[in-house]
Amino acid sequence: MKKITTYLSAFALLLTINGCQDEFLEVLPADNAVVDAFYRNEAEIKTVTASLYGRPWFSFNDKFSWAAGDGLAGDLYNDYQDEGQFFFFTFTDANSIVSGAWGSLYSVIARTNVIINDMPRIASSYGVNDEVINAGVAEAKFFRAFAYYFLTEYWGDVPVVTNPTQLISDDNLDLPKNTRESIYQFIVSDLEFAAEHLPGSDQPGRLTSWSAKGLLSKIYLTMGSNLSSGDAAAHFAKAMELADDVIMNSGAELMENYEDLFKVENENNAESLFALQWISGAWGTGNSRQAVFARSSLITGNSEAWGGGKSMTYDFVRALDANDGAEDSVFEDLRRPAIFMMNGDVYPNINSKEGGYEYHIVNTDDNGDQLEYKAPVCNNVRKYIVGTQDDIGAPVVNQATPLNQYMLRLADVYLIYAEAAIGTGSSTTDAKALQYYNAIRSRAGLDTRAVITYADILRERRVEFAAEGINWLDVKRLYYRDEAGALAYLNNQRRAHTVVLPDGSTADANDESAYIAEAPESPVVVSPEDMFLPVPVTELINNPNLGPDAEAVPFEIPQ
């Protein structure tokens, strides 16, 4: 299937002001001859907007998305350096992954601002019609909205920048933080424009109006989660309206088999509403998720495999749903083998040239020497693992595979509707909410429900989107509606338990029944101060207005 990445080229979208260290102040001089000679037609506009679908997001996707999105949520065990600080809530403003993600998101914003501010003027001078111009601006506004969504969910009050050229001209570089409430109003404004001006369909991988409506439904769901705002009921109703519109009218549909969602040959499938578009080859242009999740070279066919010490957490494994709710039947969920590997699992599509890959707690060669070592919880991540170059018929080098990274899929919208139907209450019997919620469970081979509680939604989302980097944002919505409940949810997790053989055990290392859970000496304790990340220290040095005690001001949306 033809992908949007065929548009990606060496076109340089931005030049950076000399000496400027703030990513959100990157600008392209308006009289730049190269850019003024571009945007001459729809194809050139699409070439530029295509550049927003991959590389600017790389530092966000490479480590932060999963280390924070799954680590903070208590789903992915990892104790390695800066990555592990998210899991143990020991992160500081000097964490390199925090600064990398901050820079990546503001780099996305900088690039979108160039398109939004400069493209209409230049394109119209070449006679490009308003429909084409507005569609290009709509793509850029969608990406800008998504970037600000991540920024305000992870960091809280942050600066909103729409015209860096004007800020530099006015020598206004020490920007204040803007309030989360006003940032969300700005996000809604961008997404409403995108929903109005994006096409209903486009080439595979391109944004559509349904992408914008789907994300907008999540934004309203998040806004509604602040139950004390006075607008919660209206926001939940809007989230339901938008989600239902996408489900009923977009033509999108759930993939029949959950595991098929994560195969290269099924990229840009009917369930995908928006995915980052990656290509193999050069560093920074491909999806690095396999390199950071894969257990060993037996999976990747090369040395790019640094996932040996990562496991889905003991708490996550025990939380996997079962029809009878008993822990001894926890693995009835059909999604499990696509999320993580367990002893005895066979994956014929991985290392297929050698007959497939069989997972064992410990893997040895014919001499008894260990080839693969025990992971902390006797499992390793499966999701986003594609295997060797021979397995997918494309290069697997430079920590890059061509597998797209989901940012929004239809299953998310199904569960957005169900969560919004619960609204300010604790459960729902809404017929459509049950239909959509049970569709997700049925695909997983689980029984259906006649009543859905908020805890049901949280658990279902935790499993459905495991290792996709979004589950922390679900915990954040719980935090907005019930601070004490969210902290209890996090602090009651068995997140840091490991699985070990008892002292003195003579059991075989691959005898799964011989292992026991071992609690950490110091449990992870989460407080309200941990629910937002610190602004990177380099940004604080450059701009003291970003400090934790600095006042945030409302952002005024440009007219």
C-alpha cells in the first residue's frame, strides 16, 4: 500500500535563528528565496506537510513516549538510567529524555507555525485555491494541537507560540507560561479548523476530518474530566457526539485480529485514524520501538536489541482481564501474546528464516551457555516487534523499522464514547456505550458486560493500548476527576515487584511455576507533585518565567 512517506524528501522546512536555543522560536525568514519559490501547487504543499508525519516526532517517540506513557502508568518495568526514572518517579529537570521530548514537541510546533503563517500568502500568490490552502493549514493545525495536548498533559502550564517571527521582532523571548485551561481552548480551536477543512478521505496515512474529530473527542473527554469546572456535562456530551460521528460515519472499522494491527503489511489499515509514518534506513526517519523493546539479536537479526531488561510489570500482568476475574485464568485475553511474550510462546513470523522464534525465560545454546537472560518479570515486550530484515522485506538498520506508530485508532474512539457516557457518574448502561465497549472485549475473546464502571474503562484501556505510550494520559484523566483515587491507584500497584526463583531453589530456570513475586525494598510512592514533569533545566536557565512558581497567564487565541 502506498504510504505518505513517498512525499518525504530532503526539503528543509526550517532554518534556525543563530544563537537561539528555544525550539519554539525556530523561524524561517519570510524572504527566504527557497520557500518563497515553493507552495506553488497542491503537490508542493503536500510535500511540506508530509514532513510533519515523522522525523520531527522522533525524539518524542524514540524513548519518551513509552518510558513516560507506559512507565509512569505502571505498565512497563524499566530501571535503566534516565528511562527508568519515569517508572520509579525519580525524574528531575536534568533528565535527558524529558528535555528531548520537550524539544521534539516544540520542534513540531515550530514547523507547523511556518506552514500556518507563511504558506497561505505564498500559495495564494501562485493562484492556489483556498480549499487546497486551508487543507494544508488544517494538517498543520492538527499536528500543532496534538503537540500542545502532549505538552500540557505532561508539563501542565506551558508557553503557547503561534508566531515566533513576531516574538523575535518584538524582542519578547522570555515567554510566560499559559494556563492549561486556555491551552485547551486553543487546541479546540485548531482542531475545529482541522475538522472543517481536512478532506473526508485522502491517500493512506494522511490525516482526514475524521482524524481531527477523533482527537477532538479525546480533548473534550479530558476537559470534562475536571468535574468541578461547571462544564463537565457539556464536555462529555460533546465527546460522545464527536466519537459517535467518527464511529458511525467515517468508514473506519476495527481490525478483526488484534495482533494484525502491529504488522508492517497492515499499516494505515481501516482502524488507524492517525499514525506517525516511518521509513527504514536512516537514523531518525524510522520507528525505533523494536530496537528498544526487542530482547536480543535472535529477534532483530542484528545487535540493535536493548529490551532484555524491560518487562510488562507484575501489576499489569495480573490486571489482564479474564472472564471469571480469577488471577489463575488471567491469560484468556487474546491480546496477551501481541503485547508481551511468555515462556513457550512461538512466533513464526519472527526470525522466520530459522523456523520462527520461541520464547523461553532463559534461552541457551547447545552447550548450555545463555543466549537470552531472564527479564525482571519473566516476560518481554512483543508489541511493535517486527523481526529481521528477511521477515519484513525491508531494512532493519540504524534502530529503524518502517512500522507506523499509532497515535489514534478507532478502538480509542470506541472507549472514549464509553468513558464519556459514564460522565460525572461511576457507571453507565448506555446502549451505545455497551455496544462499543463490548466490541473491544469481544475482539479480545472476553465476555460482554451489561454495566460499565469507570474502573472497567481504565482497565480495558490499560490492556488495549499497552506499550503504545498513551496509558499515562488515561491515569491523568482519573486524576482530574478524583485526585485521591488516582494516587491510590498508582500507590496500590505492585509495579516494582519482580519475579524470582526462591533462595536455594534447584528448579529449572524455565519452570515458570517455580518463580515467586518479590516486593521491592522501597515501594514507589507517588504524590500530587509527581503528576506533572519538570521543565528541562536548560529551558529554566534560558527563561525563568517557566519555573514552577512562575505565574501562568491565559493565552488569547489570535483572531
